[in-house]
Amino acid sequence: MKSKNHRIKFYIILFFSLLLFMVLVVCPLGNALYDKYRNNELKVDDSLILPNVVIADACDENDQNCMKNVILINSAISLNTIESFNKLKLPENVDTVCFSSSGGNVEVSILIGNYIKKHGFNTCMASKYKIHNILQDGGVLTMHTGGCASMCPLILLMGEERYAIGGNFKIELHHIGKTRNYCICEIKTNSSDSDGDVISMLSSVGTESDINKKIDFFRLSQETDFKEDKLYRVTEDELQKYRVFTEYYSSSPLSVKTDV
């Protein structure tokens, strides 16, 4: 009888130990790997899935100002974004990377930021993007920008020149953070682990005055909380104050709208 009770106790301890291991180790690790490697390709319809990175034209609301042949990052950022970058066939004289992205993995974002710096690319935000040679009928796919959020604005700052083309887009920030998925619940916390790497990235491009503004802009993001559903909308005055854009091309009364 005593042996049987010991066996039952052993199996109970084993069960709860495995459960605890799943909750504290397997689930958080799986979530971290998913965040880094997830496939973020944009499904336009049943017959068309848009790669993470494409060649597009960046235009304002009325097509009065268009920049031809830009590199467009059009989804959340993960290692698949890097893979899509590597597969992309670049036309000659491509010199600008534009965004329609909700942000994403911090480490990968820093890699992309340093890639932009290495190649001396400019960056941009536009009201809409026109993608050629993607539809089966040969037509042009027009995408209205989803904005630039989370880590995206910090990569935007890595451009030699930073263009605002039109005004129907939004720039949003939140604190760099970590999401810990414990299977039965999810906990989001602010994190400062990557602050040094982000500041090092931002400090590698621009004059001393420009770099100081970039770092102050980053510190603005760190004044918020890590809440993906409650992002801080950067105002037009703040875009000017931190010199997020160096040049404006717009057919609308406001260079950049913050009420969209």
C-alpha cells in the first residue's frame, strides 16, 4: 500500500513539474521564436499574397508627388523580412526604403536599421504605395499606408534623408517591451535590455545635432508603456521638433496629418 501511495505521489509531482515546465519555459520560448520567425506576408485576396518587401512607387494622396521605385517594407518585421529583402531584385538607382509597418522584433529591426545605414539609403513615409507587376492582369495594386509604429519609426530615422510624401499616415510609439506567453496568460512588460543597441544604431548616422534629436525621440517612446493596443500618436509638432523628416512633399494643407 505504501509503495502504491509513493507511486501516485510521484506521478502527481511529475505531472505538475511538466505542467510548470510547459508554462514557464516552453510557452515563452515558443512565443519568442514565433515573434522572430513568423511569416508576415500580407494576404491581399485568395489569389495574391504580398511579400514582406516589394518595389513600389510612394505617392501622396492625389498622385501629385510620387517617388518611383522605392523599397517598401509592408508588414510586421521579423526574420522573414530579412529573407524577403534578400530575395528582392533591386532596379538600378534604388536609394529609398519606405514603410507601412506595425513594427516587430527589436533585434531584426536593428539589423534593418544598420542595413539602411550601410547602404546609405534614404527613408520615407507616403500616403499610399503603388505596386507594379504584382497582379495577374498586369494592373497596379494601390495600398494606402497602415502607418509606422513601434520599432518602425526608429528604423525610419536611419535614412540619410527622410521624406514625408503626402500626409495620410500616422507615426506611433510605445516602450520597447517583452511579451511573456505562459499558455494560460500573457504578460507584457517594459524592457530596457535593448536601449544601448538602439541608441548605438541611432548614433551612427547624422550630425551631432541630428543624432541628439533622434535619441530624444527614442526617449519619448520610452516615456510610454509597452501596450500594442494603446500606442502614442506622435503629433505634427513633435515630428518637427525631433526632425523625423528632413523633406516634405505634400499636396494636402498639412505636411503630416496626425488625426487619421
